[in-house]
Amino acid sequence: MTAKQEAEELVGVFTKSAHYGLIQYAKESALICVNKLLDTVPYINNTQSEIKKRIYYMDVRTEINNL
């Protein structure tokens, strides 16, 4: 899944549960989730996998902001 697809899916989850016109709320909720995920990836002694995960979710965060 690309970062853009992940962003659209996360915002979509919150949009379905939100009333029409609350897209900004859905985006903010999705950003909270992504930031929580980024908090779980350690900053120190990153493995290649952790670095890729961090970059991926940073890209997802950018895509959410672009929606």
C-alpha cells in the first residue's frame, strides 16, 4: 500500500463515522493515529525496517495533510 493509499484509508475510516462537513475532523483524527504510530518507532539504534516504517508513516502524514 502506498503512503497516499494509507492516508486515504485512514481519513476514510474517520469520514465514515463523521457527519458530512467534518472532513477536517477526520483528517485530524487520522493524523493522531499516524503520530501515535510514529511514536512507537524508536529513534535510537534504528534497524533498516524501523527506518523504512518511519519514512513510510511520515509520507502518510504528508499525504493526509495534502487531502
